[in-house]
Amino acid sequence: MLNGLLILIVIYVTTLDWLPFLPHKDQPVIFLIKVIWD
């Protein structure tokens, strides 16, 4: 389960790297990482 979430986050972050014109989407990723690791 956790591995699946990490894979989704990695894919999401990788998509962000390819879409630099959508920097606002970086906030939910940071929030999710904080929630998962806290």
C-alpha cells in the first residue's frame, strides 16, 4: 500500500518536472509527503 503511494508521488513529481509551467501543483505534493511521513 505504502509502496503504491510512493510510486504515485514519484510519478506525480516526475510529471511536475515535465510541466514547469504548473508550479502551483507542487504544493499538494509537498503536503502529501508531509502527511505521509509525519
